[in-house]
Amino acid sequence: MGSTAGTSIIEFEGIPLIGAPVMTVDAALIRHIEEHDLGLILSCGGNPGVDDRSMYVRADRAGDTVVSAARFFQEGWEDHD
């Protein structure tokens, strides 16, 4: 089995959701949403997500840096981060 160190194994439509530069993931996700008319949703903290996918992308600290992370939730749940 190959190493997955430093790579995201959680993706949405080819967009790495975890461990990537936050602005890169946000831009790719928003572009995908717009190109496919999926419906953009925002968490209470302004994090982008896909309507009807129960997922937001957010920023998390990783040592002295900030990287992308994904938050998955149950339908109807509000993300108060």
C-alpha cells in the first residue's frame, strides 16, 4: 500500500477537501457549484458548501498554518463554528 502522507483522500468531484490551501479549495468548490448549478450554501461562519450535500469546507489550524477541512452534517443542522 502506498503512502498517502501529505495528500487528501477525501474529495468532492475531484476537489481535495482536506489539507489543501483554503482559498484554493473554496475557489474550486464555488466554481464547480456555479458550473453545475448546484446551489451554494454558507455556514453561519461564511464557509461555502453545496446545497443538498450536507458538507461545508472550512479552515483548520495545522501547527503554524491553516489548511482546508470538511465538515459533514445531518440535514437541517446549522453549522455554528
